[in-house]
Amino acid sequence: MREAKKAGKPEQSNKGARRRIRLLAFAMVGFMTWAALILWNQQGRLGVKAAQVEELDQKRIETVQLHEAYKKEIERLNDPEYILQKIRKEYHYSKPGETLFYTPKSP
């Protein structure tokens, strides 16, 4: 009878160990599933953010170029000869006694 109890006892602890291993395996599968979903979502967001960064970087480059062009224009506008040339070209201003000839533009 003692042998039957001894033989039954390892089975009992074996059941508990199996239960713990099963619980641990279930927890690991759940954790890995959760981690995979988070990783999947992060990859999608990362792609969107990368596209936004690229777009904003392009806008920044265009803005810097425009800023440089404006700085050059401001430097030119400090020159009286450039101002006179610009007025003559854009507003068809002529000096006294000067005759302007317009050439027709071809369509």
C-alpha cells in the first residue's frame, strides 16, 4: 500500500508541473501575440511617419531656397541702378526724351 501511495504522489506533482508549464506556455503565446501585434502596428506607423518626414524635408529645402532667393533680391533692391532697371522693365518707365519700341511676342 505504501508503494501505491508513493507511485501516486509523483503523478500528483507531475500534474501540477504540467499545469504550470501549460499556464506558462499559454502566457508566453499570449505575450508573443501581443508583441507581434504591437510590432505590426508600429511598422505601419513608422512608414507613415517616414513619408511625412520626407515631405517635410522637401518643404524645408524649398523654403531655404526661397529664403536665399529673397535675400539676394533684398541685396539687389539696395542698388539704385537695379531699382531703375526693374521699374523700366516692369512698368515700362522711360527716361525723358527716350522712345520705347515694343516688339510683338510670337504666340
